[in-house]
Amino acid sequence: MTEPMLTEPTSTKAPLDEPLVTIVVVPRERFSYTQESLESIYEHTQLPLS
């Protein structure tokens, strides 16, 4: 598994003290877990999402 790249974005509207996150869900062979995975993300993510 590769380490995530930790770099500052080149363009952003949010102040740098606010975290910027992109979540990519790639179900591939385990498509049956997609709904459970997305619900877990929403349950454990502070709103609002933009």
C-alpha cells in the first residue's frame, strides 16, 4: 500500500486551517459493501459536506 501524498492544494477557496478531503470509493469486487461503506462515511463525517 502506498502512502498518501501530503501536499497543499494549488488552488482552494477554503482557509488552509480547514482540512480538505477527497473520498474515493471504488467497490470493485466487493460491490455488495458499497452501501454499508457510504453510510459509514456519512455517519462518521461532520456535516456539512460540500
